[in-house]
Amino acid sequence: REKWLSSEAARADAAGAVESQIRETRTLERRLADAETDLADATAERDRLASAERDAVAARDATVDELAAAERDCDAVARRLKDLELELAAARTGAAAATSLADALEAERSTRRALEDQLRDARS
């Protein structure tokens, strides 16, 4: 009877150990499932961040390209403005020369009229 009690106690101890192992295994399985979920979430976040980084780099590159194009446009406008300033200066010089010629022509006409008047007076 003592042997039987002893073997029943050993069996109960073994069953308790097995149940403890089963609980520990289930706990570890839940932890593993949680870790796998966390890993999947972290992988998705990494992929989202990589995509956002690619988008940011593409936007930066587009902005750099737009800036370079704007600088080229600005340079072209500055060159055209310089050309127009030279044309304006030439036009002003031409206008000043034309004014001088017109003034000289008017002076010559006045002189001619005065001479014609003197000649008429002298003939009369």
C-alpha cells in the first residue's frame, strides 16, 4: 500500500510537472506569436518608412530640377534684359543723334531764311 501511495504521489508529481510544462509551452507559444506579430508590424513600418524616404528623395530631386530650370530661366531673362538695355541705349543714342541733326537742320533753315531775307532786302 505504501508503494502504491508512493507511486501515486510520483505519478501526481509527474502529471503536475507535465501540466506545468504544458502551461510554460503555451506561454512561450503566445510570446512567440506576439513576437512574430511585432516583427511583422516592424517590417511593415520599415517598408512604409523606406517608401516615404523614396518619395522624399524623389520630391527633393524634382525640386532640385525645378530650381535648376528656374535658374536657367532667370539667366535667360537676365541675358535678354541686358540685350534690351543695349538696344535701348543704342536707340537713345540714335534719338539724340536724330535730335541733333534735326536741330542742325533747323538751324541751317533759319540761316538760309535769314540769308534769303537779306538777299531780298539787298535786291529791293
